[in-house]
Amino acid sequence: MVIRFSPFLCYLIGMEKRKLGQSGMYVSAIGLGTWGIGGPPFWSQREETTSVATIQRAVDLGVNLIDTAPAYGFGLSEELVGRAIATRRDEVVIATKCGLRWKGASLKDIYKDLSPGSICQEVEDSLRRLKTDRIDLYQVHWPDQKTPVESFMTSLALLKAQGKILNIGVSNFDTAMAQKAAQYAPVVSIQPKYNLLEREIESNLLPYCQQNQVSALVYSPLASGMLTGKYSADTLLTDWRGKGNMGIFNKDIFPAAMAKVEKLKRFAEERNTPLAHLALRWVLSRPGVTCALVGCNSPEQVEQNVAAMEMSFSPGEMESLTALVS
């Protein structure tokens, strides 16, 4: 049974907030991911005023976690976040990252570097672009095999002691590496990919988060658009998804994934609800998940995704949804 709350009631109640690990911060169940607004090299160029309006609309609707990274548009995403929240800094939890640097403005120019000197430079650059004096959640973007875990975690602990960052998180870490990182400094969150179609983290990482009070801030909860129901097996995608060599869009995986999406679309149609809302509520119902980071290209998309919080699905429906794609 689908229960729909009126938008007015949701406005009065406010966006659901969940505790960020063992920190004293609370973050909205839906967070705003800003990979897309950075534009190239992964996405098409976006209109900057629309991107700023998108961020501001998210904050208007109670989304307080804004997730960005220097590598998103080679600094542009951070700049747009800084512009959007300039007069609303205390309303948001800013999450950004370190460890991906670049030598030029193309994908092949991006490289990993978690050396102490690089981290120190990156945090200063991010503070400048974001126009803030502190970063609420500073995350290691990707593991760097060249730099020992003890080295980069010690660097992050020093930045925390200096007050430049308030909490430490990691992104794209497996369970073993997350455990190792936590030996050197408190880690409040892990950012992995997770959605109805990509569920690898259920076996180890999510149980680890539960057992250790670490927040899972999951990205790609809509599988980069596949779980919106907008695409079919014949859809021509002109960005990174259309190359047929990355993630679930790999040409060897994509057909089977789309077959599952068709089943999910029928499930959503039977309940007269958007597939995206079902997918988001499913992710947020999973044990260990604190927040679903959703990318939005316009204020209207923010409104559509936040509307998922206006709905409630029975445990039986969530179990049926899980079984449908198992």
C-alpha cells in the first residue's frame, strides 16, 4: 500500500534528518550530488545560473547535505556550490573530497595523489572555491595505492585539529580499507555506489557501517538515470554512459539491467507511482544507509526527487521490490 502525504504536511514536518556517523551533525535523507553540474569531462556543459538555482531550491526544500568534489568540472562544481550557499552557509553540510588532481582539462589528465603536500594544497583550494572557513565533511575521493593509508589519514587528522575540516569520510573504499583508515583517525562516513541494480555493498560494507556507526552516503541511487524509467534499451546516450565501457552501462551488462528496469517499471505502474520514487525509498529503507545522494539538473528535478519523501511504502512492498531484482 502506497501512502502519500500532502506536500503541505511534508513542508511542516521538514525533510527527514539522520545522524552523520558518530559526529554531532544530522544530514537530510536525500542529499544533493553535484557531479553533473561540473559539466565536462563526464557531462555536457550546464547553464551556471540554473545550477545555482538548483542548489538553492534543494536547500529551500530541506536538503542540507551538498556533496561536491574538486574533480567535478575541474573546480567548477565547488565554485557553484560556494556561490549558491554564500548567504546560507549555516543551513548546509558541505561535503567535498580530496585525492584526485589534474594536469589539464580532459579525463586523461586526472590522476590520484593523497600525499600530505597535495592534501594540504587541495583543502586550501576547496576552501577558497567554496568561500568558507571550514569543510563539514572532507572525504578521500578514491584510494591511492602509492600513498600509505597512515600517511593520508594522519594528514586529514591534522586538518581536523586545525579546524579546517570538521569530519573525515572516505569514498569508493572497500571494507578492508575502511577498517584500516579508521585505525588512524575517526571516519564518520563511507560513500559507495548503491541502487536496486548495483548491490555489491550489501555483503560486507553495509553491515560494517551498521556495526561501527558509520554512515553510508550512497551515490547513484537512481543508477545514473536508469531507475528514472526514462530510458530504454534503444536510447542513445551521448555522454560517458553511451561509451559502453563503464559500470552498469557496459555493453555486456546493460541489456540484462534494462530487463530488470522493465520489471521495475511495471511494478511502479501498478502502484501509480514514479519508479524514481520507489527506487529512492527502497535505498533509504536499507539497513545502514543514511543518505541517498541524488544528482539534479534543475530546480524542477529537485522537487521531483524530494517528492519521494512524501510517500511511504509497506515493508511487504519493499521486500517484493528486492525480490524482483535479486
